[in-house]
Amino acid sequence: MKVFKCFTMVLMLLAVGSMAVAGTLDEVRAKGVVTAGVNPGVAGFSMPDEKGVWKGLDVDTAKAIAAAVFGDVNKVKYVALTAVQRLPALQSKEVDVLCRNTTATLTRETVNGLNFVHPNYYDGQGFLISNKKKVKTAKGLKGATVCTLPGTTTEMNAADYFRKNAMPWKPVVIESNAELNKAFFAGRCDVLTSDASQLAAVRSVAPNPDDYIILPEIISKEPLAPAVRHGDDQWYDIVNWTVMALIEAEELGITSSNVDEMLKSTDPQIQRFLGVNPGFGKALGLDEKWAYNIIKQVGNYGEIFDRNVGPKTPLKLDRGLNNLWTKGGLMYAIPFR
């Protein structure tokens, strides 16, 4: 009898523990918004425009989550977070999801108790420098002062790079992106290091972008991905499959402009994806039109990339690693079956 009571108590404690960390979807629905942690200002990824409207690739990812959950991209509350603030904000439930150019790492997925979903941007760390410095390669940065954000993989990667190449350097560490960029343009440091996409964003808002170059070396792998807390598989699934849906739609040729016409398709894969044949919505705890709502209101991954960071934007970024796997990139959606 005592063994039975002890076993019952253990089961109860496990149930209480799982209840304590689960239920993000219910909490989000009760609030009526998805609370998303974003970067205070990286052009092309997350930045409010002159009217205070948030725009960017990460912002569109948050909108896609809201479209999946509520059928309404406007049901997002954006919380601007510095690099130091971002992980504690997610851990403490200040935000429901990080859509903030954050690199998935082993430590963050274990010690920090986070789960990263499918990357929404594959990046790598580089160096931005003025043409006046007449430096053409990162190997020419011996003795340089380097602007970087604290508490980031960027800071650690830079330290590893200079140590590995036996080059002295002097880090200039500033927590705020805006202040860090000001320091760089004011000449407080010789070079700015960050993800190459962020460097392109910084250069795009310089007084004269052509005065700066991104050195050719990429010194790290930076799979940037939305993150959620450990312990809530349903919420992880929703965020993960939202990103997958953006990629899958591009693979299937479904866009924001043709999605209504695609509802008439006889292709069983498209019928399942758009909810014409039900099942996927129920599996996620969402409406059967969750994927339709994402693509109708946000577009597919290619549309999001092109309008925010693509060749026709100030960032002028090529698809590269962020192209579909069928076109030589890494964007590959797990089968919708």
C-alpha cells in the first residue's frame, strides 16, 4: 500500500510539474495576442518605421504565428529586447516567443532551457569596416579595436577567431545595438563584428553605405531561429510548423496572391496543406485554415525574404543558404503528412 501511495504521489508531482510549464497556447488565447520578443532595431529584420509600425523578416515570422493562432496578423505585441535581456525575458514568460535573430546553440537549448524551432535565417559572422582603413581581409585586423555586443555568440566567436589566429585585439563592448553602431560610425572602433545580415543592415543606414565593406571571411555558423521555452511541446509545434509552413508554401508555389485559387487544386498535398482536407489543424490545436491564413496574410518564405532583405531592398542580400533546398539552399520543410 505504501509503495502504491508513493507511486501515486510521484505521478501527481509529475503532472503538476508539467502543468506548470505547459499551456502557452491557452495563455496566448486568453491574452488575445502573441507577445514576441524582437530586436530594438535591425533594418530588414525588426525595426519600427517612421509611423511606429514594426517591419522585417523576424516581425513577419511573429505575424505568421499570430495568423496561425488567431487568423489575424495584427494580434502581436512586440517587446523590444537587447541581447542581454532576450533570454531572461523568454525564461520569465515576459514574452511567448523570441523572434529576434538569436542563434541556436547547445548551451541555450540545455542550460538556458530553450527550444529553437526551424531556422528562419541561416547566417554567419563577419566584419564591417570603413574603406579608409584599407583592410581587405580579416587577417589584416591584427591589433584592431572591435565593436561587439556583450553576452552573445558574436563576442565569443570574435574572441575565438583572434585567439586562434594569434592576433591581439581590443573589444569595445556596448549592450545597445543603436549605441554600438554609433560608436562604430564615430570611429571608437576600427571594425564592427556581427552576423553578416546585421552588418548589411547597419551599412544600409550609414550616411554613405558605399564607404563601408563587409570583409569576405565568415567566421561562424549562425542558424537564427525563433525560440520558445522548454516543456510545452504544443507551443513548440505551433511555432516550428509555422516556420515550416512558410517554406512549404514556397516549395508548393503557393503565394499570398494565388492562395485562394490554390484552394481549388486537386493536388492532395496542397489540399492537406491548406486545410481543404482537414487534419493538420486539429493535430496542432488550431483552425484547419491555419496555414492558409499564414500565406494569405503574410506570404511564403520567399515573399518575406524578398520584401525585407532581398536584392531589391537596401540590404541587397542574395538568397544564398536561405534558398530552397531544390535551388542549392538549406531551406527544407519536413513533410506535411
